[in-house]
Amino acid sequence: MAQVFDCSDSSQLLTAARAARQAIGRGELVVLPTDTVYGLAADAFSPEAVQRLLDAKGRGRQSPPPVLVPNTATLAALAAEVPAAAAALAEAFWPGPLTIVLLANPSLSWDLGDTGGTVALRIPDHELTLELLRETGPLAVSSANLTGEPAARTAAEARRMLGDAVAVYLDAGESPGDGTASTIVDGTGLGADGGTLRILREGGVSREAIAELLPRVTIEG
């Protein structure tokens, strides 16, 4: 039976964080709030947990989940390299609704699905989830919904779709904003001096803001 914690109640916060941390450690799933929509989280370094996440959503390995990280230092550890333009994007828009796809560090022992050797990274702008990330390390996190359904903006919506496939629900009220997902950009075409950035999905960070920040980079997509 899933555990549900009201994280607006300060008296539940410590117990909620412990339960979420322990569930992640056991390879189970946790629904947590972010600055965009609610996320379905698993230990990024547990292939079994990541597969459980994909199964819960009804997704295949061809749709690997992004990875949420607590700080930019983790970006450098998980990516094979961080081009200057990608570092500038992280500095400008993290924490926030921007997901950056880079080549993954080949030494990492993880299996997120059919990634083609890449990893999609983001720092969410939500203190509760950031605190959990500081304790657990990187988490594979996809939107908390069944594939084909709208992303959940409340923990209750997530629970209606995912039920007891999730061990712990962290309920922090309705997601801020209008439910717009993060912008996803592919930074694998960036080089030491400019290069190409592809926008894979437009969302919370506009194309104009990205182009203004990176005038020497070609923006595609």
C-alpha cells in the first residue's frame, strides 16, 4: 500500500523525507513535486528501478527518463563533457524548467533505456525535491502519469493513475505555473566555439531566451 505524506504539514516533513529516501534505496518509486509537474522518481543507478518506472508509466526503453540532479557539479560528473554553451545554459536557467541532453560519461554503470549514449539532465526549482536529491543523488524522473495522459499537477492526480505501483507520494499541493513542462535541448552538437543546439521540446524556457544567451550558437528545431 502506498504511503501518502502531506508535505505542507511541517510535522510530516521529516518522516516523509525518510520514507522517500528509504523507498529509493529499496529500488521503489516515489512521486515528488517539481517546479513544472509532479514527477515519478527512481534510483538512476538501479536498472531494475528504472525499468519499474517505465513499466508503471507504460513506456518502453525507447523513451528513457531524464535525470534530476541537485547541483551543477553533478552535471560535470554525469556528462562526458560540458561544452561552454551548455554550462552557460545551466548557469542561466538552473534551477528551472530546462532539460539539457549531453553525451553521458561512459564510465557510469547505469541503464536508463535506449539513450544512444546520452543523458538528459535538469535541476528542478523545488526545495523539497532538491533536498531529497542532495540525500539520494541523481534520480531518474519522468512526469507522474500514464503514457498518453496529461502530466499530473497534483499528487492526487498522480495516485489516480499510478496507484500502488508507487511506494511513496510526496504531496506538496498543486504544481506552480500552468503545467508547462521543461524545455528540452540537445547539446550534443555544441563545440568549444559555438556549434548547434537543437530544441527537442519547447516548454518553460523560450527559444528567444536561449538564442539571446547564446548568440554564436545555431538554434535548430
